[in-house]
Amino acid sequence: MPPVMVLFRLHLLLALACTLAAPAPSLAQQDRGAGAIDVDVTLPSHPPARQADRYVSSTGEARSTQDVPAVVYIAGPVAGAPEARPSGLELAQRGEAFRPPLLVVPVGARVGFPNGDNLFHNVFSYSRPKRFDLGRYPRGESKTVTFDKPGYVKVLCEVHKWMRAGVLVVDNPYYAVVEASGRVRLDGVPAGRYTLVLETFDRRAQAVVDVPQGGAARVALAP
């Protein structure tokens, strides 16, 4: 074999070996073209209402209505978004309160509602995405609800009317709970046009936002 051909084959084998040894691109490298959404949220300030005891509680006194955090999310499916497969989702009743007060789940998720109190609770919702009434059940029992449609579900207790929680059922993983600063950032969002929604227990606001490739869009929301 001519020396030139031998040298050519050596270069080819060396290039192939370098290609095979090169590490796979990281998730951050793969998402380098994705963008972000920066959201400035303005929420109304009002003191929590006091609710009298309807039937029976551990104290027999009026309590403040449970505070439910606001959440910002992209409505609808997002092409290329990773699929969530959570397990062990629960919205418990402890201390005559829902814990956590806000639960975000993907469409199709099954959520348990265990009663950890020495009192009966009756968990229900009249929200369009999911209507249910679990009836009264005692400590140690749990009932399950499947959330098969996207949207915001208001959860209440028929026995203790200060108890309330939100279950946000989403089509994608792009959401964030609003902190005290009112600033929210959604990272790794594929470039495109989306409907961005701000959801509180009592109010809702939305805006259309265009996410640039590799850049950040900014929007202000107030319910």
C-alpha cells in the first residue's frame, strides 16, 4: 500500500476515535437556543378574612382564611417540553388546613387527600376542570382524585370553611410560584408565542408573550 494511503487511513481512524470519545452535549448545551420569560407580578394587598367555625374545630374559634400562593404558567401544550411522571402526590389535611396550599400537577395525575386530623373533613370542588365531592371521612383515611383536564381547581372543605387550596393542572412544566418580590422567571422555554397566565385563588390575568431564541421576554401581570 502506498505510504500516502497508509497516512490517510491513520488520520481517518484518529478522527473517528476522537468523535466517539467526545462527550454528549449536556442538557444546557441542547437548550442553548431556548429562551426565558421574566414576569413582574402585582398582587392586591388585603388582610385575610376571618371565618367562623361552621361545625366543630379543635378550638371552636374563628380562623383566618387559608392563604393560597399565586402561580404563573404557560397555558397549553409546549412542543418539545419534557413529560412529567410524578408519583406520590398528596394534598393533606393537617392542623385543619390543606398542606400544601398549592399543588401543581400534570394532566392525568392522581392526587391523594389524606386526613391527618382528629376531625372529619369533607373535601370538594365545583371548579370546571374537575368537580368532585369526597364526602366526610375521618383521620387515617385517604381518597384519590384524578385530574384529567388542564386548569385551576379550587379545593375547599365543607366542614371548615377557612380551609382552601389550589390544584393547578398543567400541560407543560413551565410554571413558577410567585414569591414575595413579585418577580418570576421561567427558564428553558422554547422560542415561540405563548399565553402566559397568572392565577390566584380568586382572580386571573393573562398576556400573550413572544419568547426569542436565546433571549428573554418581559411581561407585567396584575389580576
